[in-house]
Amino acid sequence: MNRKEFLLARKTVDVSVGESVRIIRELQELSQNGLSELTGIPQSTISAIENDRVNLGVERAKTIARALRCHPAVLVFPGWDIESVSAA
């Protein structure tokens, strides 16, 4: 692979994984109980994720992302932006 084919990523906002879950859930006007019903994940676990007491994990990220209609990377890598690499 050519180095010019890659994109640089930079962090633009300091948001935790748990905060990203909460923000996206609230933007969709879902309660923790509502997200729990959509995902089958207990409300107490969703609360723990949002408060960064429990790791989100890959499978839960996929499940929650489906319920929130977003890509799992939005939850797992909050605040990251991709910037094109200039041809040098």
C-alpha cells in the first residue's frame, strides 16, 4: 500500500465512550429504559456504560449502534475526525 492512500485522524473533541452513548441516545429522545428495551441490555448496564464504569465492548457497541441507527465507530471513537493527507 502507498502511504498516500491513508487518511490521518485527529481528535477534535474530548468525549468519553460513555458520554457518546448518552449524547446519541438523548439526541434520539430515548431514555435508558427505552434503549434497554431496544437492545436487551439491562438499564443498569447502560447506566454503567454511560458513566464509564463498564467498558462498552465490541458486541455491545454493535447492538447499541443498531438501536441508535449509527455506526459503532461513532460510539467507540467519539470525537475523532478524518482529514485527507496531502499528496507530498
